Amino acid sequence: MSNDEFRAAMSRLAAGVVLVTAQEPPLDPDDPDAPGVEDVGMTATAFLSVSLDPPLVLVSLREGSRMDDLLAEQPLWAVSVLAESQRHIAGRFAMKGRISDRLLFEDIAYTRGEVTHAPLVGGALATLECRTEQRVAAGDHTLVVGRVLTARVPSAEGGPLTYFRGRYRQLD
């Protein structure tokens, strides 16, 4: 089986789209002139519920990606389940060779999580704040299992944003 055959088969699996966010601590906490925390975000389609008791979720991160490196050090992170009207947010945070995360968040309405202080996207269908419980190496990805610390359903309007056959879609 080739990578292309595997990729084509898996593209037939519809997935929900989320924005995973966290705060990156200052690079040099002893330097008073160093910038404060930075918000970091990443679009993910490999996200799922693992357990109800305790409440656990899982996100798959490309090994060595900025978010994988960050969550190896920072145990607190958040997830916003994107609505069908938020395709532009998913695309923005999925770009390769993108601009700085600070600019990506600039015109997006969000609040800060009460526990993680990570951005939670306004208008998201649901938001979760998590603490990493376990990291599992899996091929070229890291599976990050997080304990859900808060779960909110801020918006009941609209349907979910999905990813199917290599494109963002909405349910009809």
C-alpha cells in the first residue's frame, strides 16, 4: 500500500474540525524586556472523545510541529469546536508557512479560558479546556490525551464544520 492509497482511503472519513490553542510561555522569563506569553493555535481534524469517567479527549499532532513541541512543555490547552461559518478560521490556522500566530488571532473574537487562559473562539459550537494526561508516540504523530477541566456549549446555532475528501464542508 502506498501513502497516496492510504491518504485517499482516509479522506473518505468525515471529521469534525477544531482549533487547538495554548499559551506559549516567555522564552526568557528572567528578561524583563522579553515578550509575555504568546497565543498559539492549530487546526485539527483528528480529535475525539476518549472517556466519560474521567472526561478525556485525544488530539493527534504531527511530531515535531510547533503545537507538539509546545504541549510537550505546557500541559494546559484548549479546544474550540468550529461551526460551519468558521471555515476561514480553520483555513487560517492550517496554512503551511503562515504568518505569526499573533496576527492570526488579531481579528478573531475570542475569550480566555478560565483555567488555561488559552483563546476560546467566539461562536464555536463547544469549547473545552484540558490538561495533558498522557502523550503517546504513534508513527509520525503524537497522540495527546487530555483531561477535560471545563466544557461549555456557548453556541447552539449552526452546524459543525467538517473535513471530507480534502476539503472543509458543512452538513446539508
